[in-house]
Amino acid sequence: MNIDENKYIELYSQARLNSYSSIQEHEQNFQILDKIASKLSRIEIIIRNRIDRKMCEFNKNWLFHLQDDIYLDTSDEAKDHNTLISKQTFNFWVKVVEHYKIHNCAFEEDFLDISFKNTTTKIKKG
């Protein structure tokens, strides 16, 4: 990364950088986080789609007939089913699983076919 060290310190803080052996180590930490974030995004999409498929088995319009304690974010202009499911938070999906007691459909033993073997889990807090 070609950035002035003083600018780097201004952006991230000296205290944070002091917890690393070098700026390069700090940057490597971001690279590791990038790899993990993309895998977590995939997991969230897979879980969301599994839950939606299960709920649609009971009622195709389930999304529009939720209990009051499950908040559906409809702030987007689009109100179609597919767009709405993609806009909901992970917290929304957890509440749906809890309320409808469908843990097994969302978290079956083989629900992920993604390999995490190449992801380094050594992340330093700073």
C-alpha cells in the first residue's frame, strides 16, 4: 500500500497500529477479514433462501403475513417477494426461525457446501 505513514496513522489511529508489529501486518489482517466477509455473506444468503423456501411450502405469501414482533423492512420501493427477502437483516431471519421453530431447515448438517479450509482464522484485535 502506497500511503504516507502519517496519513495512515491519522486514518486508523496510533493506538490501533501499536497493537500490530507493522503497517503490513495491519493490512494483512484486512485481507484475512475480506476473505471471511465474503464467506459469511454467502452463508447468510444460503440460510435466507432455505428459510424462505421452507416458509413458502406453508404459504407462498408468508412474508406479507408476519407476526407483529417480526419487523419486515419495506423501506425499498420494490415490494415483490424476492426483493424483500434480499433486503432483510440477519436478525429478521433469526426471528423467523425462532418464531416458526424451523431450525432444522435453516441449519441442517449439510447446509453448507462451501470450503473454509483456505481461510486463515488468525485475526488480531486492534
